Amino acid sequence: MNEARIRRPILLGAAVAAALALAGCMVGPDFEQPAAPDVKGYTREPLPAETTASKVAAGEAQRFIEDRDIPGQWWTLFHSPQINSLIEQALQKNPSLQAAQASLRQAQENVYAEEGVLLPTADLNAQSARETISGASFGQPRSLGPFTIHTASVNVSYGIDLWGGERRQVESLQAQADYQRFQLEATYLTLTSNVVLAAVQEASLRAQINATQDIIQIEGDQLDVLRHQFELGGASRVAVLAQEASLAQTRATLPPLEKQLAQQRNLLSVLAGRFPSDEPAETFDLSGLALPQDLPLSLPSKLVEQRPDVRSAEETLHSASAQVGVATAAMLPQISLTGSWGRTATQPAGLGMPANSVWSYAAGLTQPLFRGGELLHQKRAAVAAFDGAAAQ
């Protein structure tokens, strides 16, 4: 009897060790990063080495530098303190960026939560029950009780990830977290690009308004000259009317430009996380912007690796690949280990007595036999999702 008692834990330990050794395998495809396109240029013809120069302010030629990465804070190339200040405000207060950051934190916490499935679970249970039981179960003519039962126990369970289904689920969630990380990068890039674009557009509108006002001033002076000449008989009435019409047409172009400028100011306020009534103090003029002389030019293959939307699509493919393993593992046997230890007594003080100890341990095996095709079609759906993500 003693030898049998000794063998049971040894056999159970050997079974657990064997199961843990088998738990190293994972079914389903291992994700491989798709190869970048083998393309060396953007056009069939070679690109020029620099842009065309013009004899105006800031009209110098810009040079293309191949195989150079764009700096992370690319907007500093404009050498505009106003742009730098406004982008800093936008990165701190823009709600779209804050929402993307929150989505990333949520995805990361989901990964941490799923990783807990790979570890054993332990629960502490305590119960006091007042009950009466029928004595017929024990051959007694009367009921037994009432009496009170106090129970305290610790229950431990561990589902062995024999086929790697849980690890594939963690892998899938990690890919989703990486997807959110690249989405955050895309939001960051979109936000900074929109701020710079709106600032340049504002500077352009201010230049157009100034030019229109100068034209209005010139045409007004010409109209005064023509009116004076008409009074002296040196100009016709037709010439005066034509100049008045030209001046009126030029004046009519000014309000739309002023409206567009107001809209750009509102857009900059929103991008900076402000209300339209609380517009930023920064204003922009073309004279305050400097164009970079060297333009970094990435190869198409490297650009694909840098684009956040392409990288997020890759992580979608990675997540779909892991889900194939999850669906495959659900079709295979599942092994679980459970155990409990505690004490039961009729008095609370009796919980401290070793004689009142109760314990149990068990190993369970579950093999799906018939699910009406549910598991098979779930696997096929996962494979179809993987193919769709690969095509995207």
C-alpha cells in the first residue's frame, strides 16, 4: 500500500513533465515577413539630380539625396519656430492622437491579460454552511443534523498548452498591439503633416491677400488717373468704365481669400486641440519658411518598410496567421491539471487540525468528437482571413 502511494505522485509528475515537454510545439503557420518589392526606382526613366531653379526668393534648386531616411522631426527642416511651436501644442493636446495612444494602451493590456492564461490559477475558498442531511443514505432511520460545516481550501488548476493554441492567441494579440502602434505612428505622421500643410496654406493665402490688395491699390490709382484724364478730355468714358469693372472684379476676389484664411486659422486651432474661438498666436508668412536644400529620397523597398499603413497591414497578416494556429489547436486534445487542498471541520477552531485535511488532484483530457463541423469551418474561416490579409 505504501509503495502504491509513493508511485502515484511519481507517475503523475512524469505525466506532467511529459505534457510540459510536448507543450513546446505550436500548431499553425509560423509568420514570415513578406519580402519587400525588388524595385530600384519610381519611374522607368532616371530622376533628375535636382529641381529646377528660378530667379526668385527661395528659388534655389533642391538636390535629391538617394537612400537617405527622412528625419523623425522632419518639420524642423523649414526652420520655422512658429511651426515647431504649433506642432508641439498639437502633439500634446490633439484628441485624435490621444485616442490612438489610448487604443495602443488597451491593446497592450489585452496582451498582458492573455499571457496570464499560460500560468496556473489559484483560488482561495472559504465557506460556512448549516445543513441537515437524510440518514437514509447511510442506513439510518432519521435525519442527521442540523450541523455546521466550515471549509477552507486552495484550488489550483493549470491548462497545459499542449498544441500552442494559447500562445498563438498571445501572438495574435501582440500583433494587434503592434498594429495599434503603427496606427499611432500613422496618426502622428498625419497630424504633423496636416499642421505643416495648413501653416503653408495660411502663408500662401496671406501672400495672395497681400498681392490682391496691392493690385487693388494699383488699379485704384489707375482709375483716378483715367478719371482725371476723362475730365480733361484725354480719355474716353469707355476706358474709365473698363477700369472700374476691372477694379470691381479684383475687389470681388478678396473676400473669398479672407474667408479661406479664416478657415485655415480654424483648422490650425482644431489641430492644436483648441476651440476655433481660441486660435493659436502663431501666424505664418512665406518669408518665414525656408525650403531644405537636400531632399532625402528613399528607395521604394525601404519606403514600404517605413510606411505605418503598410506595417500595420503586415501586423494584421501576422494576427491572422496566429489565428489559424488557434483554430487548429481547438480541434486537438486538451489536457488540464487540477488540485485542491483544504480542511473541513464542524467548528472554526477545527480548521487548524491536520486530521481535518482534505485534498484531491486530477488530470483531465478533452478531445472534441462532434461539433457539427463548427471547429473545421472556424479553421477554414481563419485560413480565408489569412489569405485576405495577405492580399491586402
